[in-house]
Amino acid sequence: MPESPVYLAQKGKNDKAEKSLKFLRGKDADVSAESNQMASEGNKEKVKPMQALCRKNTLKSMAISMMLMLFQQVTGINAILFYATGIFKDAGTGFSPSASTIILGVVQVIATIVSILLIDKLGRKILLLTSAALMFLATLIMALYFQWLSKKNVGWLPVLAVCIFIIGFSLGFGPVPWLLMAELFAEDAKPVAGAIAGTTNWIFAFIVTLAFPLIKDEFGPAACFWIFAAVSFAAIIFVLFLVPETKGKTLNEIQGMIAGGKKD
């Protein structure tokens, strides 16, 4: 696996950068214009990280990336994974802890593989929208179940909902925010901006993991899933109107889209 072409161009290794581009775009692709552009960018005077961070494009990209990280966590993935056995127990499914863990693990692996196969065919935005829609459906089912149906003989329903959630998360909001984080930032801003976005992810992961059992004990599991459903719906709106499609775009094209406010 070669180094990224941008990295090689920044190091003055233009021939290797062109070879890396051909590896990524296909051996028959004409990459001369893109390679020359990267070489030109690599020869520019280096900008200090904080200067790069304060550019308008970087701030826009960071806002998008941080919101995607927020949605990744506050839609409830860690709550569902960490407390899946408790959810299944509350639902009266009768599954053992090991059985529920195996079910969720298998579903997650399969869905992640499907996401890898589709991400460059369908695009990042389609996968994120599909992901958010499935998570919204799953958490809505869970909320309705714990609110009104828990005494009915439908213990299979939350199991199905959790599986739908895991499929949805693994298709889009699991892997795609990290990929977009790498694609949205210019190279000189990426180390600091990426660290801030990544830290945002871990902060919200901690908050959700801490808050879920407290809200569950105080207000019941239905309240948690109403919150997750609302956040998932908000994620649909956010992705639809504010997240750019980066599939097949060069770094300069992506930066131009962000500067111009175009999303497709």
C-alpha cells in the first residue's frame, strides 16, 4: 500500500505521488493534472497549524465533522452495545448474555463489510442517510415497545430493532464520519482539526455511556430511545442539507465545495 499522494507531494516526491495517484484512480486514469496541482500545492510556503485551523474552510469542515461525531455517539450505539444484554433482558427475550453478544457481533461485521463494498459506489451521503433512517426506525420501534408494548407477547421486536440499528450504524455512521474527517480537511489542518473531531467523539461516547443507565433508571428505557430517535431524525436533516458528497472528488474540489456551500 503506497503512501498518500498528497503526503508524497508535500515531501517533494512527485514521481511517487503520481504513481500513488494511479494506484488509487486506476492504471489507465489520466492523473497528470491532479499530480501537477499537488506538486504546486506541495511547493507552497508551509502554514502553521493554528493558522490553518482558523481558515473559514477548516472551521466549516470541523463543524461538519464534529456534528457527525456527535450523531455517531448520541444516536445510541454505545448504549446499545454496552447494555444490549440488559435491553434484551428488559424485553423478556430469554437470550443469554453470550448469545446476544454473538448475534450483535455477527450482524455488525456483515454490515461493515457491505459498507466497505458500497462506499465508493453509492457515495458517503447516501450511506449516511440510509444509516440515519435505519437508526431512526430502530430506536422508534424500541421507544414504542418499551412505552406501550412491553407487556405484549412480542419479545422478538426489540431484538429485531437492535439488529436493524446495528446494520444501520455499521453501514454509515460507524465508518463514514472517520472517512469524511480524512477527506474534508486540507493536509495542513488535518492533524489538529482531526484531533479535535476525534476528541469530540470520545467525549460524547463517555457522556452517553454515563447518562444512559441514569436516564433509564430514572425515567425508564422508553425515554432513552425517544431521545435516540429524535437525534437520529436530526441526523437525517443534517446530512441531507449540510454534508457534502466527497465521492470521487479531489481535495481541491472538496475544498471548493465547502467554500461555495455546495453539497453534491
